[in-house]
Amino acid sequence: MENLKTNLANSQVGTTGPVLIIGVGLLGASLGMRLSKLGVKVFLRDISPVVTALACDMGAGIQWDENCPSPALVVVATPPDVAARQVISALKEFPESLVTDVASVKAVILTEIKEARADISRYVGSHPMAGRERSGTAFAREDLFESRPWVVVPSEHTSAEAVLAMRTLALDVGSMPLQLDAETHDQSVALVSHVPQLVSSLLAAQLAKAPLESLGLSGQGLRDTTRIASSDPALWAAIIAGNGEHVAKVLRCFADDMQQVLHALEHPGAAFPSPSLVGAVTLAMRQGNLGVARIPGKHGGAPRRYQEVMVKVPDIAGSLARLFQAVGDTGINIEDLELEHSPGAAFGVARLAIEPNAANLLAEKLAVKGWEIVSF
């Protein structure tokens, strides 16, 4: 622990290093890229030499070998089904190092580490709530963790130094650290991450045998709700399996609500429109409105309501850049952005989320610059 304490005392970037990242997929490579840019010495180790070489080429660090100095921090960024074994191995191999993992399940990993009687005082679980629908080293991004929650999950035996180091590391890479116990973490991610992934995939599965004329009508709503359905099946199977109990509870509640709507659809009664059907759908939609309103706003702050300014954007190279420049010239900040565009269409629609008191002004200034305002 002295090596770690010295690094903490002298550090300006949380952990001065060296840092060893085991597993350089999306999260591991992204973390290596960010830490390397901060001037931290990062070493990389992966079961695949090709993957390691790619991560090195992307600036995530340099390949680990037996001549490298002992790391102050080991980050296990492997899939959750092998993460516990890698943590246990790292705690034994590097007896002076802090060890963390970034898997999206925590309780099952913590249990396995305890059963192995490893030095759990040097282990602190963590989970950056960051990712993409595409996994793998090639999709790593240096800014992946920017403004994302990073959950620090200590056990009752984790040292205070280890917790401090992980909270500092999260801040250094641009994340917002928060602390939860393993059980609360797993309950939470079942609701906000794991079940949404399953629901998106189950919805997208209905498209597999859909007629082409139906798919030709696809709009932004379908794209929004199925975006994450292109995620890695093997990785998500391991994640769901590691959090099965909590995922099942959330899915059961979802299925119960779905069953109420389904029953009303299948038994509408003679009247049209059916009062029972209209009531069931209205209730489901209103509950959805309430749920969406509770999702935190930017940077994890309180939910805020913005006004949308919808701008027509020609499907011509550089159009978005010109729009952003035009908005920037007004001095008005874009709080959020969505782009609706169908393949083959001559234009798309940019939905700019703006502070309500600035929406009218932005629309007027963009119209003067020649932009066609769809609505605001």
C-alpha cells in the first residue's frame, strides 16, 4: 500500500501510475487513451495480441511485459463472467497495487472475490456508466467517460485510500463519481441499463421477418428505440446472466404493465373507440410521461424542460457544420440535439433543444441567415 499512498500524495491526476489495464476492449482502450493523454504511464494486457496492438496504435498505452514496473493501479476491463477471476489473479500478482474492475455487475463479482479469500482491502469495484452500441477496441473514444456517472462500489473491507483513489480517477477522466453498495448498484443498473437493452433487442427482433414495405416506413422513433439493439450479444448475455435476479424483477413489472395493455387490445368491447382500450393506452402513456420527466438532465442535474427549434438541414456535405456555426454566432447554447433523416431524403431536420427564453431569438436569427425553420 505504500506505493499507492505515495502516488496518491504526489498525484495531480488521481493516480500518477503506472496503470495496468487488463482487457482492452471499448472501456479498457478508452480509459487508456484518456489516461495517456493526461500523462499517466499506461500498460495494456489482453488475451489477444492483435487487440493489444490495435489499442497501442490508438494511443491507449504500451504493451505490458515482465520488465514493466509494478502498477499502482490495475484496472480489470474484461467481460463480467471472467472479471472476478482476473481481479483475484491481479491481487495475487501485484501485492502492492490497488485493483478495480469496470464490469456492469458488482455483487456476483464481489462474492467470488470474498470466497477466494483475496486481499479485498485493495479491491474496490467500479462501473463507469459509459458505453456505445458498438463494442470493441476499434470503437474506443478518449472522451467516452466525459460527464458520465462513475459508480464506486467498495465493500465493508475496502480501504479508504482505495475509495479515494477511485473517486479521484473518475474525476480525472471527466466522470461524476458516486458511491453505492453492490446490491443497490445491481438493482439500479437492471432498471436503467440492462432491461432497456433487452426491451430494445426484443422490439428489434420483430423486424427480422417484417415485410420490406413495412420497413420502408421506418422513422426516427423506431431508430431511437432500437439503436442499442445492435449491441454485442455475447457481452450482454454475460451481463444479464450476472444480474439475473434484479433483471427478472424489473422485467416482471414491465410485463405486468404490458399485459394490461394487451388485455385491453384483445378485449376492446363493442364500442369504438373502446373506453377500456383508450383508458389503458392513456394510462400507459401518462406513466411513461412521468418516468421520462424524472430522468436527470445535463451533467446529472435536475430534469429541465427545453424548447425545440426544428431546422431543415439540406443533405449536402458541410450543412451541419454551417448550422452549428450559425448557432454559435448567436451566442445561444444548444442543450441537446437530435437529427432526423431518412435514407435518400434530400434534407433532414435538426431538433435543437434550447432554453425556452432563447428559442424565439434563435429561430429569428437563423431565419435571417437563410435557414428554414420547421417549428419552434
